[in-house]
Amino acid sequence: MSKSENEEFFQQRQQLIISAAKVCFSQSGFHGASMADISRESGLGAGQIYRYFESKELIVSETIKSIAANWRLFLQNNLPRQSSTADIINTESGFWQDWPYQDRCLLLEMYSEASRNQAVRAVLAQEEQLLIAELETSLCQQSPGVSDQQCNERIQFLLMLVDGVACRAFGDNTLDHREKGRINGILSHHLFG
């Protein structure tokens, strides 16, 4: 095998392990899932896994980086297409269709981990800075009459709204649809004019 083939194989194995870890972490959490669970899900022996990751903590760290990057890309692709908040606050809408249940669980787990782990907070902060920069470019161009400060405030509010829906609304089906509609009208009017 050439050096590039070895590197490609190495990266494929790492991705296989991270994919298996995501399944395990979405079911049992970062601290509840064991290396045996990851081994079973990946189809690799524990010794094989340790060739690609020195520890479970490194698997958790790389998984968090993957989740955070995927969340950023999801928002980067979906938020600029919104002209109201209706699809954001409706968890059954097309806005959320590309964010599957497993990813919802992982996102909650990641935010929980960030509350007690500085390294995870740093990863999230870095991804958020990239997201905000991208959204400033795309959203501010869509609203040429809006100041940079107003655009940034809208972005911050949209991110709070999305994070709140991701953390709360997926598990709470008791929200009244008329109340959601009323709130959407208020939010959309203030955010999108």
C-alpha cells in the first residue's frame, strides 16, 4: 500500500469508529457508552480501535468536533433560506428534515458536555464563530438596508431560537399550534421586517 492509500485507509477507519461512537453516544451518552459498545457497533476489536484512537476521550473529542461541524453546516445551509421563523419553531418542518433524531440526541449530549468541559466549549465557540461569519455574509447581503449591528443581533437571536428549539421543542409536543403561530408572527415581523 502506498503512503496515501495508508492514510486514506486510516481516515476511513477513524470515520467508521466515529460513526459507531455516534450511535452509541446517542443511545447512552458520552460517559455511558463503553469501548465495548463502540467495538460491537463498529465491528472492530478494541485493540483495533486503539490503533486509531489512543483513548475513549479522544473518540469523544473527535466525535464532538464532527457533531459541531455538522451542526454548523446544517445551520449555514438552512438559516439563509428562511424568511420567517415558522419552519424554525415547527420541529416537523422541512427546516429540520435533514437533522435526524440521532443527531438531535448527540447535539443535546454535546451541549451538556460543554457545560462541564472547557475543551468542548472551545470547539463550540470556534464553530459558532465560523457560522456567524458565514451568516453575516449571506444574511446581511439579503437585507442591504440593515446595519451590521442589526444583522448581527438578528443572527444571534436566530441562533438562540434554533438552539432553544433543538434543546427544548423536540421533546415537548404540548405546545399549542395557535400559540406557535402567534409567536411566529411576532418573531418574523421583528426579524424579517
